[in-house]
Amino acid sequence: MEKGLDAIRQRISVRSYAEKEVEPEQRKLLEQLCVKYENGGPYRTAVRFRLLDLEPLSSSDLRRMGTYGVIKGARLYILSAAHSGKGAMEDLGYCLENIILGATTLGLGTCWLGGTFKRGAFAAQMELAEDELLPAITPVGYPAVEKSVTERVMRFGAGSNRRKPWPELFFKSDGVTALPESESGTFKEAYEAVRMGPSASNKQPWRLLLDQQGVTHLYLKENKIYNRMMGKLRLQLVDMGIAMCHFEVAARELNLPGAWNTSHKGPRIAGLQHIASWQ
Ligand SMILES: Cc1cc2nc3c(=O)[nH]c(=O)nc-3n(C[C@H](O)[C@H](O)[C@H](O)COP(=O)(O)O)c2cc1C
């Protein structure tokens, strides 16, 4: 069964949730996913997750927390914590996206939130250590039948239904010539899995380069102003972790060999920052 690839194809950001409480059995599975991916990223940095139920919180706590009206009706949230060193944001993206794909397989909706939530109040619930950051959270629950107006506006604003075409994302070893789908060989599905991924403001900053030895190199095409808006929280590095998760999920399900090498130096390409290589 290709569960991970199915989840990659099915997942979309859900911002309106049904009243129905998440079944205890599914909640337990979510807790297990949070534990499974603790410190589980390709850079091996310390990341952790917490499933937070808003229901038992005091009304004064609840007043402080919120998503500026972006998320409607969610009672459960997954909170994250990471440090600010090399690889931390990528690890966070990789691990939380794996949890999100697991939730999708359980029939639950999620939505990456890196900006539109009251970070301080959620951070208090995560009991952050001094050097920890809370880069992102996601609500989790059953999708409502109707999307809220805010949700429709946000999807339209970010162009969430669209993805960049292959020639803008995937290249041959010179980093300039587009890689035709027909020349991507057995890795075609893995490239497509990266293309379908969620990204902050749907900017899709990932670029893949297939070299003559069959090695795939992952690069960031950074939007510097956007990416550095929130200081140490580089959301486009979180996007890179999401890309690494999707590529790996596809590769594993298709029995393709390889693993992410995070210390490999990829070919130098002007305007692109090398992140990791699949070898
Ligand atoms: C790192 C990251 C941060 C995001 N932050 C927000 C956010 O703060 N608020 C929001 O409504 N959506 C947020 N999104 C969701 C994106 O807008 C969404 O993934 C993108 O538009 C593609 O749509 P889709 O997820 O439905 O495929 C974020 C996504 C990612 C990956």
C-alpha cells in the first residue's frame, strides 16, 4: 500500500474544522507520531512536538491564544519546538510534515501555520527552554463540510491550488537546462512528490538538480526579504525539510535506493543555495 504517496496527493491545508471531537484511538496515534518524530530529522537536531487540547484550558489562556480568525473550529493542535542551529528548521519541516502525512492517512485535516498564530501564547503551552523556538503549529481535526470565507480568501491569495510547472523547478546538472519529465527516470514520482508539497505562502522555493551520476541535489531559491522577515525562524528552510520528507516518502515506497546526505557539497549554482543531496 502506498500510504505516504496517497497522503501527499490528498493533503491540502484545512482551515475550517467540524465540531466533532477526534476519536480517542486516533488521538493516541497522533501522540505516537509526535513521539516517533522527536529528534527524527536528517540533520539529527533536537526537535520535539506536543499534541495540545484547547478544551481544558482556562478562558484567560484561550483568550490569549488564537490564529487571527484563520482557523475555525479546531480543538487540537500540534505544537513544535526547535533550536536555531544549522539544520534545525529543515529537521522541523521534515518531522512535522511526516506527522502531517500520518494525520492525513487517519482522515484528519491539518494546516501548517508559521505566521498567522499568536506565537507567544502557544509557546507558553510548549514550555520552551531558553534556547528553543516555536517555528510552526498545525490544527488537527475533521475538516468541516463548508470552507470559511477567510479560508477561501487565503487559498485564493496564496494561489494554493497551483504549483509551478516542472521546467521551473527541476534541472539538469548545469542548473539551467530544464529536466524533462521523460529524463527523470525512476525518480519521476519523487520529483512530483516534492512539487506537490506545501510551502510558506505557496512560494515553492525548492529546486532539484539531477546530475550525470544520477544524484539528486536539493537547492533553496531563497526570497531573502520574505525568508528573513521573522529573524531566526527561516520558514523557507522549513519548506526544504518538507521537500526532503516528500522525496524520501516517495523513494521508500517505490523501493528506490538512497538517503539524504546533508554534508555533501552540491555543484555551485548561481542564485541557489545547496541544502542536501540524495545519494
Ligand atoms: C512553513 C509553512 C508555513 C505556513 N504558514 C501559514 C500561515 O501562517 N497561515 C496559513 O493560513 N497558511 C500557512 N501555510 C500554508 C500555505 O499557505 C499552503 O501550504 C500553501 O498555500 C499550499 O496550499 P495547500 O497546503 O492547500 O496545498 C504555511 C505553509 C508552510 C509550509
